[in-house]
Amino acid sequence: FLTRNGQPHTYLDVEEDPDVQALLDRFQLCLEDVPVVICRYDQVLKNPTNEEIADSLGLNVAIEPDHVRDIVVVGAGPAGLAAAVYGASEGLDVLVVESHAPGGQAGSSSKIENYLGFPTGISGQALAARAFMQAEKFGADILIARSGSRLRCDGHPYLIDLADGTTVSTRTVVIATGAQYRRIPLPDLPRFEGVGVYSGASGMEAQLCKGEDVIVVGGGNSAGQAAIFLARTARHVLVVVRGKGLAETMSRYLIQRIEASGNITLRTFTEVSGLEGNGRLERVHLRDSRTDERFPMPIRHLFLMTGASPNTGWLTDCVALDGKGFVKTGPDLTVENLARWRLKRPPYLLETSRAGVFAVGDVRSNSVKRVASAVGEGSICVQFIHRTLTE
């Protein structure tokens, strides 16, 4: 959380750092209290939530309950940040609500090389940090470690209930909550998340697996970027995919990088069938789907970048979704979807089945899952919002 939000910090491993015990004694802490966050050496947070850390660091603005915004953007990935930048720069009152850190899934990408204007590439976190600063420069308010729990769309202005009990009011809504990597169906998975199983490959994870073998699961661009990035420090990277290859799911330039690498291997028709370890990941079991052969590997670092499930559970029945849970917009909406449509005009291109509620980026049905496309959708929807606010 601290890394993704660009907060400077020092990480101490309770098992390996020799100075940890002295620090624990100084603040009268025991091992049962970890993880511990010490802020400014005057505030100690024991096993804190991300929300508590954000409040301690002063990352968030105070919310005025009676303040009606022009736009509330839920999600600060590339699409949400683009909507915030263009909305705020054109004089609209914008609030962004982000559950974790700016950048969304793209924020965990080690290096994006096919984004316009960055010929040598840029990390997802660096790109998100620049967009975040732009949005704030133009006057957008941004809440970190806050998530929408419910969209109330029966009246107007719309109301968005946040998980901390706060409610915000807005004339229009931009749904930019994106999608999250699917969790592979393994009973032991929660036990190893953060202690061997990761969903992003930042510099911290790269240092943790320095000189060791790692597995990356997934065949999309994020998986390819992670494999190439981790190969710089890891001894060997094994990329595991369930299909026959990468050609249908990964950009060609990434495939070429993987093929040219001396320490990245691709294994097709393979899936993770089990995890083992005492306190942290120590062994990964793989299964060949063609032969049902199963084999364990001594792996301490597993990176899951598999598929995507839309973050739409908080929308209840407010807007129409497709069969996979993604938000339907514009031309994709059917007559049945528009039974509650209250205007004479049809929905705009990125508008949902509720007037003034838009969806952009990966959360939108039939969207192109690329950063540039998400940024384009976020900026375009602001033009439709201007029209909506005059209706």
C-alpha cells in the first residue's frame, strides 16, 4: 500500500533484520502485533487497515456531507484519473474515490512500453503518480483507501455510500472501478497472500525474490511485463498459462522479449493445483491439463495475473450488466435494459442504463483492455457529462 501510493518508508523483516527486536522493545510491541506501522516515530498502528494508514498519513480530504459534486469518479485507474483530470481542468467539481492506490491494475505494471509518448517505457506506478498530480493540480479531491459500497440511484442527486459509512452526493457518476485478477480456486490461497503469493510486481517484490526461481501465472500483458521485470533479479521465471500459447492474449513486443530472454520459460496447458508452506509459501504444485500429470516445485514466489473479474458488486441493481458482470453502455444497451430510462434521448456512448451514470475502462463491457483506451474513455466521457449537467 505504501509503495503503490508513493509514500517513502523503511521495511523491516521481523524474521531477518537484526535490529527489529530493539525497535519492538522501544515501542513495547510483541510479535503478535505485527504488521506494525510506525508513523513519524510518534504514532504506532498495530495490524492497521489501509484506511487507518491513509488517515494517519493525512492522505485524504474531509468530506462535507451536504456538498453535492458535479462528478464523483469511483476508481483511480487510468480511466478514472483521466476523467478527473479533464473534468477538474474544465471547471467541474470532482471527487475521486479509490479503494487502494492510484493506477488500478495498470499501476502494478512494471513497465508499459506501448503507451504514446514514452518510447523507453514507463512504470504503471510512475504514470499513475503523474496523472494523480495532474488531477490534484486542477482541483480534484481524491480519497485513498476508500471504496464505494453502494450506489443509490432512485433519486437525484445520486448518493454513493462508502465503506466507512460516509455518503457523498453527486449530479453524475463515473464508474471506473476496473477489474481485479481472478483468484485461482485453491483453499490455501488466502494463507499465502502477501507471504509468497502476489498480484503485482513492483521493486519490492523484485528484491524479495532476488536470485530465486519464481512463477508468473497468466498470459496477458500484465503477466508479460511482470515476467520481464522479475527476470532482471530472479534466477529464473516460469510463465504458466492454461492455453496453447501467448499469441492471442499478449502484445507481440512482449512475446518477443520473453522469447529473447535467457531466464524466462513458458509452460503451456498448465495450471496451479496446490500450494504448500509453513508460515509462507515454500512449494507450488502444477498440473498438466493434457496428461493430468502433477508435479511439485520448490517455489517461494508466485505472481498471479490471471483473467479479470469486474468490480461491480457495489452497483446493486442500478445499472445494466452483461453476463460476466461488466457494465453495459451506449449501443450495447437493449430495450429491456432501458426500461427505467427517463430521457427522450438515447444514452450517450459511455452512458449506462441510468442517465448521468457513465462507465469507463476495464469495468465497461466490450472495452479494449489497454491503458491508452482507458485514458481515452475517461477523457471522452467528460464531454458527455457537460451535456448531461445542462439537461
